Amino acid sequence: MLPAFARGAPPQEPTVIHTEPQRERLPPVRIDDTIKSYNAWLDQLAASNRVAGLATAVVLDDKVRFERTLGYADAQTGEKVQPDTAFRLASLSKAFATALTGILVREGVLSWDTRLSEVLPFFKLKDAHATEQATVRDILGQRLGLPRNAYDNMLSSGVPYQELARKLDEVDMSCGVGDCYGYQNVAFSLIGDVIYAETGDFFYHLVDKRLFLPLGMTDASYGRDGLESSKSWARPHYRRGSGWVAFEPNDNFYVPPAAGVNASIRDMEQWLIAQMGGRPMVLPQQLLEVLHAPGIDTPSERMASPWRRARVKEAHYALGWRVYDYMGHTLIFHAGAVQGYRAEIGFFPEYHIGMVVMWNCECAEPAGLMPMVFDKLLGLPEVDWAELNAPVRSARPAPRRVHKRLRPARH
């Protein structure tokens, strides 16, 4: 376990004069009390063995205010989660895709309104007019007009992304392009093909060069090979009785733009600092405002969990981010999930405070920690969204591909 501590960002760029409005401030005493409570909730989570392994951080005003790790990177060997342990980010990867796209848009390489059909000869939707209309902004803003999660079941079963991207013309449209929300992974990942077509370089190479490297995200990588090449990486786990069993990561769903990133909590601290405006030479404020601007309305998102039903008054999808009205405060948020991994990131731009939580089991309880922290920060009534005081949930069935012996991590 790592205690709370204050730590700055990596060496800063040349001084930049900021022109944004004066920041709002939360009462320091309330921030201190929230972090103390969060630490206690994590103690309770660990004592009840409700999570295999977890890494989390709270960032305030471009500094890491709190960092802690819990549990196992590999319960089988006893390896503990450390600050440099890499986790799969799942759909938190989408924000890296939109950030890279935004950088290229600012440089004139492409446009948010670049039409997919003009760049990708294979791209077709069932409706010919929709094919001609669809733009980069439509796929990154989850408003392409397809039913939600089109082909995700086939992606999970191992059908290659390249095959599925060429079958989008077999999917019935839910609405016209730009007219409704429909969350996508296959269609979202077309941005990787667009970027390759426009730059001649691979998507993940550019993310590494334009984001990971300048932000000091030294543990970040793409794909299963990248994960298993990490000096420390979190295996996915399932519950057996009162303990945890590690199993091998699933190769499927490692589509780079939509769900391909691996990163440690130290990496995600730097990512959160950058997303809150602390690294303007990499992600300028003007670009962040575009990425975080509310786009298509997502009313179903307000019903996705008890805390959303109680706290979220409006919900929209921006560009790789969700934008919530959280009891009158703008919350920029995203969650991610693939087999054996979960992650959440969220921040309040007005207060320049946010947090990240990543864990390596399909456990529900940690998902409630973030709204508990946010409620306390905002002075809202306390609710046990993580159900820390409820009985421990029974074990789920083991994943199909479980191996008693894992391939060792490559150091």
C-alpha cells in the first residue's frame, strides 16, 4: 500500500501564459476530509477482499494529491500491484484516439468533417446517403447512426476488426448520421484507418510519439504484447471461494483506437493532468474545449447505474468522453470494461480536480468509489455507492480460457 502524498508532474514545458478564467476552489478542509475518507473506504474494500488488485489516484491543480495501490497484480505468484503496474484501459483508450485526432486537425492533416468515404475506399453503410455523409466527428462522437455496440459480440468472439469494419453495410441503421447516439467500438476504430491513410504512419506509433512520450507515460503501450512486455502488469482475475485466480488476458477486443491502451496509475496521473489543462504544449486548452464539448444527447446513460440515476441530470457524448451534469457541476467522465479489467476516469474542470480507478477483476464494488469521492468533494449527502457495507457478492463463473500456469511476464 502506498500512502497519500503530494507529487508534481514531470519536468514542465516553457512557461505559457494562461488566459482561462480564474479557477473555482473547493474548501481545502473538505478536500482533506474527502481524501481521508477515500483512504478509509479503500481500507474497507481491501479488508473485505472485494477486489483482486486496484490502483487509484486523485489529482488536484496539476499535482498528484493521493495515490494508492491494493491487492494483487498476480494472486497466483503473490505479486502486488505497484504504481508502475500496467492495466488494460478498455474504453478509456478512446480519449487517446480523439486527442491524437485533435492534434492532427490543428496541424491541418485532416478535419473533424473529413468524410470517411473520401479516405477509406472500403467504408460503406447500408444507406448510401449515410455513407457519403459520415465524418470523422460522427464516428468519434458516437453518432454514426448504427445500433449500439454493432458487432461487439463478434469482436469478443475473435472475429478480426478488419473483417467487421468491412461488414458495416450489413447493419440496419437506427437513424440518420448525426441524429442519434449509438455507442460503437468497431466503427469508432475506423479513425485508425483514417489516420494511416492521411499520414502514412500507424495509429499507435503516432499516439506513442505525440502523447505517451511527451507526457511521460513511460509504462503505456498498445496491445497484449505491450501489456505482457511491461515490467509489471496486472493479470485479470476471477473469484474462487474467498480468493482470486489469475487467468490469461483475452486477445479479443484489443482494437487500438477503441480499447487498445495499457497504462499504469503513474501514466494515468499524467494523462489526467494533461486533460485538465496542465500540459498545454501537448494538449492546448483550445483543443481540450473541443474534445470535452457536449455533443449528442445520451439519455440512456443517466439510467446506467444507481449513482447516475441519483446524481446525473443530463448526459452527452463529446469526443471520446462523456459529459455529465453532476448535480449542477460539469463532470468529464469515461468508464471502460473488458474481460477481467475495469477502469474509470473523471474530473470537474471548474475545480481542476479528478481521479482515476483501475482494477483487475469483474468486480462491481470499485465502480461506486468515484461517485462517493465526488459526492464528498461537492458537499452532497453521503451514499455507499460501492456497497462496502453490503455482503460480499458471490463468485461469478470462471472465464472460459483459464490457465493454471500463466506465461511469465517479460522483463
